[in-house]
Amino acid sequence: MPVRLLIVCGSGIVTSTILEQRIREIAESEDLNITIRKIGISALNNWIGEADLVITTSRYIEDVPNVRIISGAPVISGIGEEKFVAEFVKVVKELQGR
């Protein structure tokens, strides 16, 4: 079963599209089974119940049971991207039970 990702930015269009492309590259190279939905931060509370993992470029500080939330800002800024990739892969593999 794929890990369900929400990729979130301010509008659900610009930075989420950049982040989505990078996430797809990482998932393909690591053989991760994921599905992606891009949304704006204003829609997050409506969709969060449909996700296993949220990757956001916007600030979101709520604690949501059963949903992991990580910052995708390093992909956009290029600062700390290696750490982000390692965390993303680790979290997805944990969610997939491997």
C-alpha cells in the first residue's frame, strides 16, 4: 500500500510543484511506493485525515495524531537538502513497515 503524502505550500501551486518533482525523484531512486496530493496551507485541515505524511514549505505547528509532518523547505532553499532526503526516506520506509 502506498504512503499517502500531502505536499503543502502557501497556494498549492508554486513551491509545492518544485517539491513534488524532487519527492518523485527521491521516491523513484529509493523504490518508495507513494501517492502525492498538492494543496495550499488553507486546505490542510480538510485533507490531513487522508495523509500518512505531510511535507510542507509553510509553517504548520499543530500536532496531528498518526500523521508525520516534516519541513520541505530544505528542498526549496537547498540548505540541508541531504538531511531532508535522509529523513524523508527513513519516514516513508517506517510507514511502509520496512
